[in-house]
Amino acid sequence: MSDFSAGFWDWYIAVLCVLAVAGCALLLWSQSSVTVKLDPQGKAQATTGHVWDEDLTELNTPMPRWWMWLFYITIVFAIVYLVLYPGLGSYGGRFGWRSAGAYEQEVKQAKLDYGPVFAAYAGKPIEAVAADPLARLVGERLFLNTCAQCHAADARGNKGFPDLTDVDWLHGGAPARIEETILHGRHGQMPPMGAAVGSDRDVENLAHYVRSLSDLPTDPVKAALGKPKFAACAACHGADGHGNQAIGAPKLSDQVWLYGADIATIMETINKGRNNSMPAFSDILGPEKVHVLAAYVYGLSHPANSNAVSNAASNAVAAAPSGSR
């Protein structure tokens, strides 16, 4: 993209715009002066002489003048617009308007309008914010706008994206850890382990053993053969497969799976590894919004608290004046 910052492209775009407008004007002018053909007797012909299918004749009729003038007005409008607003390369226009400037102004106004709402929750513990019905309504909208694309609107996740409504956490489900995750993002990487495990059969045996850790149906013979191979995985997932939240290594002894628990998928994970990344939202949302969002996510994994809060939120909305919804 850095190539497009060269001065050549400014001139290229400017010249292209000018030629386009001038070309439209020239084409319109050329079509405005109609040359009417004369017949041998010197009278104007009513047709151009083009005939199709024996009886389809093209009439020699010019466009209405009012229609032509509409096109001329369009060209004049384009010229005025290019003088007043950006459009000719790096020329900023007489008004100095910029889309980035308009966006910055909208953000500034939004901070003035909504900043006090988030500031009111900034000093409260996340548990207290999660118990506030109105804060949960705000957090829900932040979640739908920011997180639902990956974790789904109901926060139950997708393949490769964690379910946020259970108690299984890659990096910990404490309020401070959730807030840290949203602020700074996470990068989870499992290297390809196929070569370290051994042959394809060894990888298959290991996959059976991993399934057995979650008490899933498996071949006991293959699982027994795969157990020694789990030594290659124990450094991250622990000797008992309970995982390690300090490095985001998943727990393998429950029945929560990011990519699936079938033998083929587990073998694929062992052979090819996984590489997941969650972006940081500190610059996008800011600490105060993240605080409210973290409280909402925290409430999702605490069903008893969430149900009570949801009922309170519904009652609060129902009691609110219609103009405030």
C-alpha cells in the first residue's frame, strides 16, 4: 500500500477525473448537434436508414432538450464538487473537508455524549458492574458490536472461538483476567507435534488417549499405546491433561473442544498445530468501555447471577419511558 503514497498517483487520479468529466461533456456536445439527413428531394429524412427484421426502423429523432440540459447540469455539479471537496488526487478542496476529520468529530461528540455513562462504572469492581442491570444492557450492545462476529451473538462460540458462557477458560475467568484479555488480546499457538510424536499410527494412538482423558468413547488398546506419547504434550497441557492457564494451554480432561473431539480433528491438531489470535481492544474501545464489556462477559459464565441480572434488566427496560429505549 505504500506505493500508493507516491506523488504519481495523485496526478494519475486528478488527470483521470478531469478527463472523465471533459470526455462526458465532449460526448454530450457531439450528440447535441444532430445532423439530419436529406432525401433526394431535399427534405429531412425521418429515419437514419437503419432497418432490422424488415420493419424495425431507427428514427432520426434527437434527445429532448430538457434531457440534454439535465446532463449538462450534472457535469457542472461534478466540477463544482471537485473544486469544493476532495477528489482530485491530493487536492483537499476549498472546504477542507476530510472523511477522517468527520469521523474524528463524530468520535469526539460520542465521547461527550456517552463518556459519563462509562465513567460512572469505571471505579466499580467488575462483579458490581455485572450485577447492574443497565450496565449489562450496555455491555450486551458492546458485545454484539465487537465480539459476536467470532464468539456468536449468544456468546457460545464457534469452531476455533471459545464459548464464553461456560466455566472453561484458556487464560482464566477471574474478572481481572477477562479484562486483561479484552484489553491486550491473546495469541494462542500450538506447534505441529506430529514429528515429535512419531508415525501416523502413533499420532492416532495419541488421539485416542486424548479422547480417553475426557471419558469419550475410544479404543482402549490404542489409548494405552498412546499414553506414553502424551509426554510430548505434557509440558504445556500438564501430565494429567488439566491444561495451563498461564500460557493458555487448553484443558484436555473435560469435554470442551475448540475444534472438535473426533479422531480426525485431534490428529489434524497434533500434526499441523493451531494458531489463534484475539485482537486487542484497548485502542478501539478504551479502558472504560472494556471495563463494562468485561463485566458483561463475566456475567455470562455465572448463570445464577446472570439470570437474576437479566430479569432485573428486563424490568428496568419495561419501566423506562418509551423515549429512553
